[in-house]
Amino acid sequence: MTQLSLGLVGLGRMGGNMARRLSRGSVRVVGFDATPGSAAALAKEGAIAAADSLAALVASLPAPRVVWLMVPAGDATQATIDALATHLSRGDTIVDGGNSNYKDSQQRAETLAARGIAFVDCGVSGGVWGLENGYTLMYGGTPDAARAVEPFARILAPAADKGWLHCGPAGSGHFVKMIHNGIEYGMMQAYAEGFALLDGKREFGIDTAAVAETWRHGSVVRSWLLDLTAGFLASDGSLDGVAPHVADSGEGRWTVAEAIEQGVPAPVLALALMSRFDSQGKGDYANRMLAMMRQAFGGHAVHGAGPGKHG
């Protein structure tokens, strides 16, 4: 039986661990990363055969080739696809495993199809735990393109028969992953607000770490997110050393925009996104205005910004 071969571009935390998992599954992985040293380190482990360029990576793979990208969404993904397309041949397949906008993926599939190159958009979930636990994979593309990807999906997923799905045509994989991440925002926000209320009831002396651990067993709110929450609360229940700043990625914004475009109400997802904006200080000016309006109509006191605050 011929050994499976895959080209992997982007060997950061996700890409590197995916290379390791594929290698453990007897896949020959040829890897390339624009950052010097990343490919060499994985090659030293025996996880990949390192390529020093995209051209060398393509030349090292048997046709028809499958090249999987794990690079940042946006310009970096587009530049990599454009460069790869000049080296690939008809019948080859490009997989975008980043969190690209599904509309960009639809356009990329159409452009590449004109050159005879298949395109698969694949949402990947699992984070730093994917190496041991497997990755959830949601991908879109033609039936032929999906068949080219399936052998690798079976190895990357938690099990060969679960945790991966061909969602539909090009764009559908990244669309499903976008909605997945929007739901993630809402779930995280609900846990955060609930535990803030528990922490705020100081007269009860509630041990939030103990609550989280208790809820993990049999409760209707148990989840992997709760497992992770119980873990870090057990180490530091006060979280005093953590800045109250929560970054947001494109998927949350795109999910809310999609809800508006479809006219489908998604208040929880939208409010979770707005809470992240607020944590980033983007609500500060509006809050200052509110303070000044209260002073203007009611004579209420206004507090100074103080050291380290936006003034």
C-alpha cells in the first residue's frame, strides 16, 4: 500500500502539532514555514521532511498532491495560495485550514478551479489539545476534493469515524467553523458572567473552583470549556494577575454580520462580541459620556480617570 503524503505549510502551534499527529498516523509530511527554524525543529523530531521553499515542497510530493495550509487568514493565506498555484498541477488540491472568511473561500475555489486545482476550506477546532485528543474538522469542497482530504481527516480527527464532516460545497466548511466560533463566544460569556456572580457573593464564601469541579459531573452545563475552567480556577481562583482584556478574532464579527445579513436574531452571540469590545476599552468613550450626561442633568459626581486610565 502506497504511503500517504501531505504537504503542510505553516508549522506554528496548530500546524506543528497537526504534523506530529499525521506523522504518528504514518503519513509522510513535507513541511514548510516562512519562519526560519520551525521546519528544522520538526524535522529533527522526525515529524516532517523539511522543505526550504514552496517549490521544493511541491516537488517532494507525488501527484496528485494535497497541500494543507495552516497560515493566518487574510493576506498571508491569499499570498500563499497564489504562490502555490504557480507550482501545482491540474488534479492537485489545496486545503485552507485557517479561519478564513467563507466568502473568500468560495472565491478562491472558483479561481483555482479554472486552473484545474481543487480547493477545500477546512475549519479546524482543537487548539493545543488536538495533538493528543484529535481535531474536529469541518470542510467544504467538491465530492472529489473531499475524497482527497478524507484519509488525512480520519487521522487528524479524534477517531477515524467521528469528529470530521464534509459539510457541502466550497465555503461551507469555513461557514460552519464561523458559526462554531460564534457559539463559542456565547458559551464562554455565559460561564464568565455566572462565575462573576458567584465570586461577587462574598458573604457566602463560595469556592468557585469547587463549584466548577462539581458542575463537571452530571450537570446540564458540563462541557470541555467547564473542564478547562475548573483547571485554571483550581490554580488561581482570584485571577488577580490577569488583565481584563479579551481579544476577538474575525469569526465572531463575521457570525454577527451573517445574522444581520440573514435577518436571524442572535442576541447572545452579538452581546458576547460586544462584551469583548468593551473589555478592550472600546466602550470607554461612551462610558465617559454617560458619566457626563448624569452630571449634566442630575449633578452627579464624575470620577477622575486616575493613573493608568485613558484620560
